[in-house]
Amino acid sequence: MTLSTHVLDAALGRPAAGVAVRLERGAELLTSASTDADGRVRELGDLVAGTYRITFDTGAYFAATGQRGFYPEVTITFAVADPGQHHHVPLLLSPFAYSTYRGS
């Protein structure tokens, strides 16, 4: 199935539009995209079982929105056991903290 993400800016209270996102498996770049006006990348590609990294360019986003951030990028490593399921990796972002979870 597919992978999607949603980035919300908790400090500004709105979706984080224009965040560059990369999806990698091992040393291979699988795809890259940017979040839309709603802070979403609706499809980052099809997945097979394995370990992946999704990296968000938060430094460029903070600079573009006039914020000074502590984390220039956020990388989330996750494992796909059942590639038949849709996987959603949301990111709740602020200049000095972030959180994530497995969404639906």
C-alpha cells in the first residue's frame, strides 16, 4: 500500500505548507515531495516490508515562516511489517519540539 504524511505547525496553529520531505530505504532515495497547503503529502509511494526513513526539512520551513528552530531536520525511522496496509506518519512541529505517531 501507500505512505502519506501530514505536518502541523503547533507554534503557529496551522498546517505546515511547503515542507520538503524525502523517503529513503537504506541508502536509496525513493521519492521526495513537499507538503501542500493543508500540510499533507497524500502519497509518497508504494511500500514493501522493510525499514524506511522519512526526513522533513524543518530548517528551510522555519526560515520561510520567520521562526528560529532548533531542529534543522526531523528524521523518523519506521518499520513496515504489512505492506498491504496504508501507513500514515504525521509530524506535529514547533521550533523546539516535535512529536509523531502512527496515524491511520
